[in-house]
Amino acid sequence: MNSLNSKIAAVCTSLLLASTFAQAWEVDLSRRQLDFNRVTDNSRLPASTTVDDTQSLFGQVFDSVEPTQDIVILNTEKGFVPDTIRVKKGNSYRIHVVNVNKKDKNVSFVLDAFSEHHNTVYGQERTFNLNPKTDGVFSYQCPETAVQGRVIVISSPDSGRTPASASAQ
């Protein structure tokens, strides 16, 4: 009789816990986002997705075929080499990230503004393309070692911008 009471108690306890957990895991789907690919705030887009509307379709097609410039970034024990990269808006670049850090052999490379996140293993190369469409200064970092670098995107020289020193004369 005693074992029967303990089995009944165990079953009642499990039913009580199951009903409690079932209520805890209910999800309200009434406020879910229906279209996850659509971004309404353009400032939240990656810096590589803004399209220049002044360029013709013909120019956009043939600019995408132009040869890319290769840039190598080394992740060393003392930081990134080079720690600052200057690129032109609208050009295409191939970035090679190489981890030569003997101390931290498995680290990340994060370039959030262009949605680039890569795991870098000691002695191996990670390659990705960079097509900057927005002027600005963007950071890249290695979260594990807390080192940081900068990508400076500038407009083409024919954009009508002049240095501040030229207007002072």
C-alpha cells in the first residue's frame, strides 16, 4: 500500500510540474515580425549594401567585374598589421586575414559594418570581398584579444570634396 501511495504521489507531482512548464513555455506570436529580410531603417544596413543611385546600370554591371585589389591583414600578438586601412568608396577589395598569433591560435575577426565575421586559426588565411558603398570610419576587431583596427572609406577624388587646408588659403 505504501508503494502505491508513493507511485500516485509521483504521478501527481509529474503532472503538476508538466502543466506548470507547459504554461511557462507558451509563446505569444501575435507580435512577430512577418518579413525578416526587409529593413525599414537604412542606417542599420551593412556599409556594403548602400547602392549609389547616380551610377547607371551599365556602370554597375561593369564595375562589379573590375579586378579587385588584395589587402592582407595580419593578426599578431601585438595587434593587427596594418591597424588602419584606407579604401575608396565604390571599389572592390579582396581582404586576406592571417592569424600569426602564436599565443592565441584560434581567434575571431569581426568587421561588423560589413557583416563579416570569421574564425581565424593560426597559420591559416581567411579571405572575403569588401565592396564599400558608404563613406566613414569602421572598426574591425578581435574580441578574444581585445585588439582593434580601422577601415577608412573615402570618396573618389572627383567627388568635389577638397581638403580643409585648401579652403583656408
